[in-house]
Amino acid sequence: MVTNSRRKIMKNKILYRLVLYFSATLLLFSLIIGGIFMMLFKEHTIDVQKSELQNKATTMASTLSTLLGEEHNTGERMGMMGGGQGGYMAYLRFLDDIANADVWIVDENLELITIGHMSNQSFNYADLPKDADTVVKEVFHGNTTFSEGFSDLLKSPTLTVGTPIQKNGKVIGALLLHSPVKGIDDAVGQGFRILAISVFFALILASILSIILAISFTNPLKKMKNSTVQLAGGDYSVKTGVLSKDEIGELASAIDTLSDRLALSSRESKKLTQLRQDFVANISHELRTPVTVIRGSLEALCDQVVTNPEQIKEYYSQMLNESIFLQRLVDDLLDLSRLQNVDFSIEMQELSLCDVLSDVVRSARNTASSKKIEIQYEQNSTLCKIIGDYGRIRQMLMIIMDNAIKFTPEQGVVSICHNNRTVSVRDYGIGIPEEDLPHIFERFYKSKSELNKNGTGLGLPIAKQIAERHGIQITVTSDPSEGTEFLLQF
């Protein structure tokens, strides 16, 4: 089980690296902190030991100075003083026990007046270290000083403090107090062992926490990786499922947004593909009929199947009508293609909408005269200035008017009203079925009405494109019992 877990961690490179980096950083941090701690702890322990030794040495030197009688000759050796100094001599005998350390008393010439019995050794002048001369001279200048130069002599690392013994304001001897530093090293070693144990357990705990942290960090990344792989495979419905409120959550949210956008783009692409297929099918159908009629008529004429002058004239007339339909279909396709191309520029300039409407009404009346349809024009606005292409706006309005005339019965009425920036075109014909209304601006879409059998299905899509290029909003309402109204908001 442990082996499988380890293999899993090794496979997860980020998890493994996070644990490794975190543990290495903690170990380095612990070593640096441990080293600084040990150095400071040792210095502090030595400073404390020095302070204690100095206090002991100063106290003993002061006591010795007090016990010395004023009548003694300063030139005599202090160890040879008379029996009247019983208190002084008794204090010397118990000096080591009082100090709990080796105590030496040295005169200015480095003559050892007394040596602590705790060392169990005997020394003479030749045995003293070179450092002793410096220490004693410093003491006879009235200063308290420290040294570690006696360590070799005492066969043990030793800290020595030297302090002056004074009488009547004059230094008459140097008290050297030796204390082994073994206790300091033991304390430092014990501190290091405690620190090492603490660091060891801290590393174990930190490793566990780093694994937990790394797993919580890498799991969302794994989910996002799986999601992106599925997205790359074409599954745009996938979601990461990561809901954290941090940078990883923001990345997951971006992937989810990308998934939604790709799903939408996929649907649009399928819809566009279907539209393209429908377009090819529709235009093929629209072209096939007139081409078939023209070809059939030409074959009949070439093969002299038809010889009657009246029939020949009828065939010519039919071919002319079909060629006119083909030309109209091609022109409409070219117009629609140009208008849908954003790079195709139209002539935008200031013009009078009132003039355009008057022109459209005049042309529409000529078209409607064959069906005896009345064109009612009402203008309730003096706001005529707009920016646009005169020819394209006229084309758009004529398409809408032609549709209104086409679906209006004979002797009917088509009304056009201009009110401020709104133009309304209304007919009172058969209306548009509710199911056809959402599709009237689609290419080649034609209602199944008998009146619309000759249409190309491109007029209203062209009108829609012209409106979009001019920022004109077109809305259509229709009721089979009341007719249809096109509302153009300029």
C-alpha cells in the first residue's frame, strides 16, 4: 500500500516537487536556525559562567583583603604570614570548597602562593602557560580578566578569571579562579540534542502537512488537465468542478467559460454548416427550374418540335421571363453577398429621408396600379435628415413595399407613415403565419402562399442586411385577419 502511494506521488511530478522543496526548505531553515541558536546559546552560557566566576572571584578577593591585617609587610609572601592570621589561613584552606573550583593565588612575579587542592597536582613557575604572565600583569593593573590558556595545564578545557587582591588600595596578589567548561559543553550538547529531536519531529509533521497541501494543490490541477484533454477531444460539455476562491479557482473558471464558449461556437458552427448546406440546396433548386425551362424550350426550338409561330413566340416569351428571373436571382445573391461582407463599403452621407420616402411611394404607386391598390402616405415629421446610402435605403423600402403590394388583394390599401425617426409600412392582406414569422429574414425562406411562388426568398434578407449596415431596427407584427406591419426605427 505504501509502495503504491509512493509510486503515485512520484508520477505526480508537481506533488513530488512540492513535498521535496518544502521539506528541503524546512531542513535548511532548521539548520540555519539551529546553528544560530547553538552559537547564541553557547555564548550566553559562557557569559553566564563568566559572570558567576567573576562574582565569586571578586567576593573571595574582597574577603581575603579584609582578613589581611594592616601590620603585615607587603613584601612578605602571603603564604608565610604569621599565626596571628588564623582567620586568613583558615579561609585559604577552605577556599576551594567555598568556590567549588580551583583557586590559585599568585604574586606579581608569578610565584604561586597557594594552589587549589582540587586539581590534585603540583605546579611551579616553569609549568605556567605563557598566557599566565599576561593575565597576572592585567590583574596587577587592577583589572579583572578572563583566559582559557590554562586548559592544557589542567588537562581539561578551563575558563579562568583573574581578579586583584588589594590591601590599603594596593594590589598585593592575583586570585585565579579556574572552572572547567565541561558543564558548558554538556549544556550545549543537551540543547543540540533537544533541537535535533525537535527538528526531526518537525520535519515529519511538515512532510505530512506538505503532502496534504500538495494534494490539495494538485488535485484541482489534475481536474483541469482532464477537462482540457476532454475539451481537446471535442467534448465541450465538460466542467472542471473546481470552486476555490483563489488563482486556481480563477483558472478553473476560465476553463469552464472556455468550455461554454466552445460549446456555443460548436453549435454555431453546426448551424452555419447546416445553413451553408441549405443555401447550396436552395440555390440549386432555384436555379434548376429556370435553367430546365430555358434548356427545354431551346431544345424544342432547335429540334423544330415547335413550328407554330404562336407557340414559338410563347416559347421565346417564357425563356425571356426565366432569364429575367435568373438575372434577378443573381443580382439578389450578389447584393446579399456584398452587404454581408464587412469590407464592402456603402456611401454614407447626409440625405433626406422624406425625399427617399417620396421616391419610394411614387415607384410603389406605379407597381400597385396593375392591382388597383391604393398607396396611402402620411408624413407627421419634419425630422428628415439622416446619414446613409440613398440607393440602399430606397432598395430596402422598395423590398418591403413590394412585399406589401404582393400580399394585398386587388383594390386593397397599403399605408406608409413617417413619424419622427420611425417609418411604418402596413398592408391589410393575408398576413404571415405565426410559424413563418421568425424565419422571414432567412435566405431562400418563402411562405407556402400561392402569391409567393415567384419570389426568390432573398428580398427580406437583403432588406435586413441594409438595415443592419445603417443601424436601423426592423420589427414585424402580423395577424392573418388584419395584415402585416413593418416598423423601421432609424
